Amino acid sequence: MKLRLCLNFILAALVCVHAVPILSSNEIAIKSAQGLRLLSLEEGAEPVWKTEDEKLDLMRASVNFFDVTEVYELEQKNGVVTSKDFTIAATFPAPSHQAALTPILSTVSTTNMQSNLNSLTAFNNRYYKSTTGAQASTWIYNAVKSIASGRSDITVSLYSHSWGQSSIIAKIAGSSASSPVTIVGAHMDSINLSNPTNGRAPGADDDGTGTVNLIEGLRVLVAAGFKPSTPVEYHWYSGEEAGLLGSQAIATAYKNAGTKVKAFMELDMSGYFKPGTKEVMALQADYIDEGLNTFLKALITMYSKIPWAMDIPCGYACSDHASWYKVGVPSSFPYEAITGNDNPTVHSASDTTSVNGFSWAHSLEFAKIGVAFVYEMSV
């Protein structure tokens, strides 16, 4: 039963506040052992318990949610940021390193991205609970470790979860070690909504493109001898398709540890735009920081061959940027196309590079913006 606390205010106005009982560790453990998952379906609402089948039904109905089963208790300790908390946008200096960055951006290679994506799509799927999902995580870890070899200032680690597929974090130390960190992220997992565990889910665009954009971005910066003033991190998240599981775990842990994050940018799908439509970088309009979007607009104008355009709101918990927004980090999310002109084959066996509308030239521009974001934020 909820307790009702009534407070009297000026002019005898009566405002009633419902004190929502906090779920206990014991209840969470019991429900989880029964196979239930705790889902946050909308901002400000109490989370609800759902079976795995009910959770899958929501996904098939394109209902976004946070699966907060793993992070609920830590979130209650940390406090959760809502959209009402961002009344003042963060500020960032205008991009100013064009002379140094332009030659680096010219080395970003679609050939490398194609090769890496071919390896990722060769796995039957990259579902966070599947054997091949765990194997794909190991493949990415080894690829990133190889890029970072010989650089003592770069560490690459697996971030373990309660499920089989680990997330991956590559850290580049800054000369000002205590400064806030700049993070770019993508999710590594893929899903076939008809048969998540065993179904074929190449995930070429969702989010194979973002995954290889980051791998290639890290490669070109390492090859250029990039050494930032402030620390930089590259993240590849597990379990995004199942309720932003990996990014929530990491973002919540960072907040709990007091890790300061300057800015976060997500690359989730960058390889498609509907044939016959205008080619753009679509900037998400909600659950982002307006100041960071202003910076991103300037970045795209300076370094990309294609223009930016504002997208329609993507809604609650639509990708990993929302996990960072939820802990109060300035976040942004440039997307492959205006919603409706984006890839219609995701979450199926048809999400391959052969779909009409897939373009490596298009994805290249997002990889370049990922490099420019890191460089301009951290040098």
C-alpha cells in the first residue's frame, strides 16, 4: 500500500504526494529468480515486472523501455535525472582544430570498416544471451586490443555483466588525468525479434555500422599518434536491444563512482538512408543536451560532406545515449536518417549491407564525425 502524505500550502491549497515504496533487495532477487524483469516504460512512472515473453512482446510492438533489473538499487541510491532537470544546456567551445584534424580524417577507411563488419555479420547473431553474442564480444575486444598494442596509455577491458556477452571499454589516458572524460559509444548486439536466441540476426546496420565506425575511429587516432589532454573512452555495449542493459550498467556505475563525464555521443546505425530522400545526419531531438547538439551541428558543418538536420523525437529509452542522459551526462545521438527514412530491415535476418539504400560512403561520414568529436573535445 502507498502512503499518502498531504501538505498544506498557501491559500489552503492541498497537494498530495504519493510516497512510492522502494523495492527491496530480497524482492528483486526473488522476482529475478522467477524469470521476471523490472522495466521502466516511461519517465516518472514506477517500473513494472514483466516476463521475458511480455518483454519480447513490447519489443515487437516497438515499445522502448529501460530494463532496470540490474541497476534499480544503484539508481535509487544515485538518483535519476529526468528531462525536467536539464533546464540549462551545457556549453562547449566551437570546433577549432581543422588544420590538424583534416589529414587524420582523410585516413578513415571504408575498406577497414567493410572487413570488420564482414567478421561481425558472420556470427549467426550477436544477441546478448547467445553463444555467438559472447563470441562477437570477444572478437571486438581482440580487434581493439590489437589496435591499442604498443600504447601504454591505452587500456582495453571487458566489462562483465550477469549475462554472457561482455561490454568493452577502451580508455585513452589524458595528460590531465583528473579531467572529465569524453565518451563515444555504440552497441554491439543484434536481435532477430522472431527468434532472439537462435534466429539469424546479422545486424549489419543495427548496430554493426556504429560498432565498426568506432573501431575505425580509434584506429586512425592511434595511427596518428593522438594523445589527448583530457581522457577519452570508446564503449561497445552489450544488451542494448533488450532494454539498454550494458550502457545502463556502465553509466550507473560511473555515476556511483563519481566519474565525471564531459560529453557522450552514440553511434547507433549509420549506413542507410531511404533511396530518393535527402542524405543527412539526423540529430535526435529529445533526451539530449541542447548545448552538445549545438556543438555537434558545428562539427558536422565543418567536417562532414553531408548536412545535419533535426529529427523528430525518438522517444523514451530509444538508444544508449538515454542511459547517460539518465545519469546527468550531456548526451547526443546523430542518426543515419530522419525517422521514417531509416533502415526498415533492422531486427531481422534481412539487416545486411545488400539492402537497397545501404551506403558505405554515408557511414564514412559518421565515422569521421566520431573522430572529430573525440579530437575536438579532448585536445
